[in-house]
Amino acid sequence: MTIKFVAGHSYYGRSIGDADQIITIEVLSRTAQTIQAKTDRGLKKLRVKEHDGVEQVLPWGNYSMSPSVRADREVTPALKPAHVSAAVKTHREQIRAAMLELAQNPVRH
């Protein structure tokens, strides 16, 4: 059974070059082979491809490091991009604080 895009739902993906960059699309309508979606770069008609039983699209075009958005990555109220970004930012701040503490208080053996 293939997981498919559904009109009226939003989906997300991540940039390969920057995992903190989240790409979202809102599916406005669909046919068997394409979806009409609102992206961060405007309205686009995107060709749907299937990979491992999940539909996916390439909202920024097809090039070597183009981000993909898959139908199994639906944006839910608990997982809005702002919440995801905030969680990543908090995690980065924790790492920076730990590194700063280690730099100020090096472990001596």
C-alpha cells in the first residue's frame, strides 16, 4: 500500500545541505501523477514519484542535492516547523553550553 499525498494537508522535508532548514508544502489539489502545492517559493505543480511505498516530490526542482518532501512526513499540530526549529535551536544551545564548559574547565587525567 502506497502512502499518498492528500489535498488540504501539509508536509515537510529537510534540506540536505542544512538539516535545520525545513521545507514545507501545502497540497491544494492532486491528480494521479501530480500535485498542485503552495511552497515557500509560490504555487507549483509538482510531479509525484514513488519510492519505497511512499509518494515524494522535489519542490525545488531535480538536482543533485535537491530536498524531497515525502507523504509520510505530514505536518501535525504538535510538529509545526517553528516547534521543530525551536527544538533544534535548544539542542544546539545545549551543545554549545557543554562545549563552553569543557573549554573553561578542561578534564585533566
